[in-house]
Amino acid sequence: MMSDEKTLNILSEDKIQRILKRMSIQILENNHEVSKVVLVGINGQGYQMAIRLQKILETVHGASITCDLAELIIDKKNPVDGAISLSIDIDLLNHQTVILVDDVINTGRTQAYGIKFLLTAAIKKLETAILVDRSHKLFPVSTSYCGLALSTTLEEHVEVSLETGRGAFLY
């Protein structure tokens, strides 16, 4: 991350935690008819966010729903030519409610290629959970659960740091 006077903390650790709790309630409300969801986090901060959502869903809400967790490994800079893989057998997604989780959506390219890969399984329902939506979509990817919609310029960057507990920054 750049550390200069133009760096702006857009989400504190406390605010991120509140957003994830709100998202977990929305996930429960929208999926009250199922006993299990599969959180698929995109490698990096998306996977870290999925881990946090899983903990909240299974503890805060009294385990009314179980959450399986998987990591989607995708080359974010080159999803077309890079291999895409899943940390669990793709067939385990058959007939499941799947939520694709990522920290930031910008153009939607990473999510679109992730969705394409996930749809090789016979998924019952697919939703997306995004912490920060930058509103520069070039692909028709909608956000089912959004923490913060933020209009940015193309030159600006958003960095999320979930492991360190530092928050999300715009620079």
C-alpha cells in the first residue's frame, strides 16, 4: 500500500466487522430455506473475508445454517489464460447454495470468470458478497451483498487488509 498523505481510510476494522455481521444477517434472511451454504472466497482478501463470514454465520446466529468454505484460486491480472481452481472438489457444489466472496469489485472481470468456473457444477443458487463495489463494471456482474458502494476514479485504488485488521484504504 502507498503510504502518503493521499491515503484515506475508508473502512475501519470495526466498520468492516459491522458490515460482515449485516451481510451475514442478509445471507440468513435470503437463504432461510436451506440448512447449508458454501462460501467460495476468491484467493487473497476475498478468501479472508469468507473465513470471517463463516465464523459470524456459525457463531453469532446460533448455527441455524452451516457454512462450508472453499478458496477459488484465480489469476486476477489474467483470468483468461491463467488456470482457475477450487480448494475443494467442484462436485461438492452440486445442488448447493454458493456465495462467491471478494473484497473489491472494480470491472467485474475476476468475478465473471469465477462465476463461469463455478457454473461448471450444478449449483442450485449463486450469489455474490463484496465488501467494496467501485462501480466501474465492464461485465454484467451484480452484487447480492455489498458492504460499501464507492464511486472512484479509474486512477484510484482500494486496498483491503483483513489479516492485519487495518481496514480498507483508498489511494
